[in-house]
Amino acid sequence: MAAPLYLITGAMASGKSTVAKALVQRFEKSAHVSGDAFLRMIAKGGAVMGPVLSEEALRQLHLRQDIAMDAVRRFVGAGFTTVYQDILIGADFIRVTRALADLAPRVVVLNPSVEILAKRDAERHKTGYGEHFPPNVLADALQAETPREGLWLDTSAMTVDQVVEEILKAW
């Protein structure tokens, strides 16, 4: 039996990184794969990621997801409980969950309110939302375009530990 794979998604500032970092600590042998890490590896020529993606941005997004999925497969294959977190909404959610279906990913969708997304984004060092990219863009897309698969959690009033406990309880 393959090592477990947890796939954590949600809008920007939903707590994906924070939850993933806390979740991997609960296992004896674990790996954290962050989609953002592969995006940051692009030194020059990185496309703008925003509410509307150019063809090049979409190519780079899929490249990032493909590299992340390759890393996920290698970690799972080596016996690591793996937590892969990224913004996977709509078609990207479908693309990645289908590509990893043979690993039976334990899908977790962090779904706090738009107000909480805005508050969390304002409180962190890497703000992503702004006048031309308000938090409701991703939150609305998550609601309207993402299949209701896996564990959906409204984490608006939950602590990180409570979220991790809910995830562990689900599996």
C-alpha cells in the first residue's frame, strides 16, 4: 500500500501553507510539496498570475503543477506521507485530482469566508489580493467551478490545530 497523499487546496490566504506545515508534523515520515515553491524557481520570464491568465501564464501554471505532481509521486513512492498544497480551483482541481487519482489523494478544501480571506491576506507578508484582484474572485470560483469532492472545511473560525484534527479525523 502506498503512503498517504493529502492534497490541500483553497483560495489565496485560506491557510493552505500553514495547515500543510502543521499536518506534516503529525507523521513520522512526511514531505510537504508546495506549488508556490516551483513558481518561485522561475528566475526570469515568469508570467503574471492573476484573476485572468494569459496563455503563457496557463502554461507556466500547468508546468508548476506537473513538477509538483512528479515530486508528489516520488515522495509517495519512497514511503513518505505527502502533503501537496496549491491553489487548485475548477479545471485545475479536476486536472490534478484526476492525474493523481491512482494515489487516492485525501482531498481537503479550505473554504473560509471572503472576509476572512481578506483579513488573513492583509495580515501576512505576501499579500496577493488588491483592487484588481479581490478575494471574492477566487472564493467565488472555488464555489462555482470546483467539484464538491473530498473534505470541505469552512475554516473561518477554526484554529490550525482544529483544522488538522478535522483532517485526521476524516481519514
